[in-house]
Amino acid sequence: MSKPSCRQNRLNTMLLLASKPFGRFKPSWPFISLKTSASSLISKIEIFRVPPRWLFVRVETADNFVGWGESTPEGHTEAIEGALADLASRFVGWDANGIEDIWQAAYRARFYRGGPVLMSALSGLDIALWDIKGKKLGVPVWQLLGGKVRDRLRVYGWVGGDHPNAVREAAAERKGQGFTVVKMNATGVWITNEGYCGVCDAEEVAWIDSPALLTSTVERVRDPFAGDGSEFADLARSVSVPIAAGERLYSRHDFRPFFEGRALDIAQPDVSHCGGISELVRIAALAETYDVGLAPHCPLGPIALAACAAVGVARLNWYRQCEMVVIQEMSWQIHYNSEDADLYTFLEDPSVFAVKDGYIQASSGECPVPRNKCELRISDDDHY
């Protein structure tokens, strides 16, 4: 019988190591089940469809801790509800402390992965589990992510209008609310830079010091078209304005070709669609290795904003090695909402998202939003 080669010996050794348990940190899916306390097991997963268009996820444990997540879609609500129902049937009875365990099992245990429906459902579940973890330990979620790197988070609002005059009025209103940055759609009226400066009078809006500074006030162009990484890279090489995109990318795997191709200056993952807090942190870390800024997409509800804020105050993403860029979208008074169902409607304490000088504050609290008293106020009459 021939003697095994050195290569075969190494291979056999590797297989032997792989077949042995990895101490107390051995993987728990799909073959092994970790020992857990019965009190930390997930006892219930509920879905709430809440006006104006939000989809909330409520997770409860056997020891009566409750966490909230958000899977709000832009369409395909019923499909995401179906995916959430499937996740609920699979993960009731699992240990709520095993956030990564559940995330990986939800993502990898089935043949098809990724996409807006599955990842939106997984996002809501993941955010709720982080909320439970923070409440159990009595610390804000950003503390679990390594602690704060900033005491406040810059935010921006959305302004509408199909004519420059309407945009000017909306921008002035936003400034009065405390914002210093706004997002807008291109208007339906084509005008020159000089014409825009004439409409957007410096003294009235007080954001543009002079016409010469107009081009510098355009912070970025967002999602200029629906294309792949190579098309965005072609555009990025052709313009000087920073390019931002990412709301239609659903994991770090989707973002990777954009980063590798130097197609983005600022990444805009959506925490309700990209895999929740767990995957948003991974996307932010990957973006940091390419000097890409972070501006999470969030025209959604208060839970999604809370999750974004938790990550935003704990991440230090640099853009072009010279400027920290972490800025957060807020849906307050966005056109999707109404007076009866806006960002603050279901919050016990709306001041948690108070905007001052363009920022929201990040102080202590027991859940992922920036301050205390962040519990949601939702009854059976609030959802449909």
C-alpha cells in the first residue's frame, strides 16, 4: 500500500479538524443546536401593516421582551408579508440572542438567496432582534456595535415640487424646521445655473452664499439611473459631482462590484431591505475599505430610522480620505406620509428625532433610537 503524500496528509488533517466541534462557538445551523435558556426563546413573531405604508415586525420572547423591526417596502407588500410569515414559522422557538445565527440560517438555508422580498423580511426580523438585545442588556444598540464615534448625526429631508419656485419654498420651509441639507428631484423645468440662482435667492433661503457657490451646494447625485456597477463607474469617471446609490442593492454581495469598480462615492443601503442592522454594519465596513461614504436610504418609518441612527453614530466612514461622510435621510413630512400618519405619529416621545442645526442627537437609551422614551405606541386599531 502506497504511503500518503504530504499533500494528502495535510488534507486529511484539515478534514479531521473540520469534523470536530469548534468549542462552545460551533455553528448551530443546520445540524447542531446550541444550548439556550428557555426564557430567551422567541415565542411570537407578528406583522403589522401600519399607515401610511409601513410594515412593522414585532418579536416577543418567552421572558416577555419585545423588539420591533421594520420591513417597509415600496410595493410588493403582500409578498414581503408572505416571506415574514415563512420566517416566523421557521424561527419561533429559536434563541433570540443568536442574531447572527438566525441571520445566516434565514439567508443561507434555502436554495435561493437575496432579492428585495427575502431581504426585506429578514431586515425586519434582524432589527427586532437587535432591539431585544439592547433592551435585555439595558444599553442602546450603538453600544453593542462598538460605541459612539459621534454625539450627533447629520440628517436631511426631502423637498418636492415640479417648478423651481415650489422647490425654493419647500427648501425654505425645511430650513425653518432645522435642516441644513435637502434632497430633491430634478424639476420639470429646465433652467441654467444662473437662472436657478435667481430663483433660489440667497437671502431668502440662506443656504447659498453666492451664485458662484451653486455647484458646490450639489452634494451628490443619487441613483441617476438603474444600471450595474460598470455603468455607474463610467458615469463616475465622467463627472465631478459625487455619485450615490444603493437603495436597490440588497446585501454586501450586491455592493461589492460597485465598490471594486469605483462606481460610487457614497453608499445608500436601505436598512429595511439590505438585511437589517447586521448587514448594514457589514456594508458600511466594506464601504470603508474603499473610502466610500455612508448615507443610508430611509424614506420609511421610525423603526427604520432608529436602526439607521444606531449604525450611523457607530460608524466612521471616510470619503476620499479627507472627509467623514455619514449622513442620514429622514421621512418627516415626506410626500408619502400624511398628517395622521407621519414619522412621529407612533412614538411615545417625538423629541427623539428632533432636528437642530441639521442634526439629531445621540445620547443614552435602551433601544436603537438616539434618546430615551422611544417605545412605539401601536394598538390593534392602528394596523390593517
